[in-house]
Amino acid sequence: MKKLLIYFLVLMAHAGMAQTITVNGNVKDALRGKYLKSKISYHSYPTGGISGSFNDSTFTFSIFGSAKYQITAEAEGYIPQTVIVDPKEAVNNVITRDIALTSKGETIVLNHLIFEQGKAVINPKSFQELDELVAMMKDSPKVEIQLEGHTDNVGNPQANLKLSQSRVDAVKKYITSRGIGKNRVKTKAFGGSQPIAKENTEEARAKNRRVEMRVLKD
């Protein structure tokens, strides 16, 4: 009996030492910023041993230990979006991560996708965003996408077109290496022919150097 009590106390002590982290956030329309009531699901990543769901525009749940968690939001008329949270991101035991949903038919800019200057080498800092894209496609096995590469319009147009193609090919290679079928990922290069910012500044040129994702089939 005494040994059992000691074992119980040890377990309780370890439980008390386990870090509890609160994850919360909102789901919003990416363009308009309005809150969107969505089907929100979460599970431990990548195994999915712990899971839960909400039907709301906000979410909050607790996570324990060091496992990452995947959160997916879906709403009618919008492209599903997945984010991955890591306990290492917590500040004062809280992680706040909003999810922005883009209307179907529009393209999503991969905002955190970084390449080495003038090359098609993906910076490791980009891997989390690409892993989130992979997770979304695994959760939605019918989804097919097109990756669209853009550069700024400085320099040789043919070289820019070739660079934009090489970059989307590199992104496709990363995605398919993680279990997504090649037939589900198409690529298209535009070079510097479709700028979204036309000012003659470095900031504008940086905005124009981008990869966008278009959902072809959901």
C-alpha cells in the first residue's frame, strides 16, 4: 500500500511538472478581415493521437508536452487552411495563431516562402509553411493545386521566367517528397509579367517575387 501511494505521488509530481499550453485564435476572411464561422479541427502532429473540433469563428484548447499540433479550418466557399503550432512558440504558456481563409477561385500567396537570392534553393525557414500545405492536402485528398511562380521585372525576362519555373519546381519537389502525388501539383511560371506592385522600390520588387497557390480541384 505504501509503495502504491509513493508511485501515485511520483506520477502526480510528474504531471505537475508537465507544461500546459493554451492555444487560441480566430478564423477570418483573408481579404475582408471578417470573422468566419468554420469547422475547426485539431490533432497532435503527425500521429493524431489527441484531437478535437469546434464549429465557430474562434478556438481555444490546451496542449501538453512537446508535441506539435495541426489545426485546420474549413468554411463553405473557402479554401481549407492548415497551420501547425509548436510548443516552442509559446509566450507565457500561450500560443495565439489566427487562420485566414481565402475564397475559392482566388490565389494564396505563400508569404513565408524564402529562396536564396537569384536561386531556386528553399530557405529552411520556409519548411513550416510548406509542411502546413502538405498537411492540408493530406486532409483533403481530392484537392489539386497549381503553384504559380513570379519574379520582379528587373533583368532579363527570359532568365526571370526560367527562375520562376525553377522555384515552383523546387516547391513541388518538396511537397511531393512528403507523400503528395505528383499529379495533384501542377506548376506555371510567369517571370516578371504579372507584378502586384508597380512602384520602383525594393519593397515593391520584393512583393512581386512570390509563389502563389491556386486550387484547381477540391
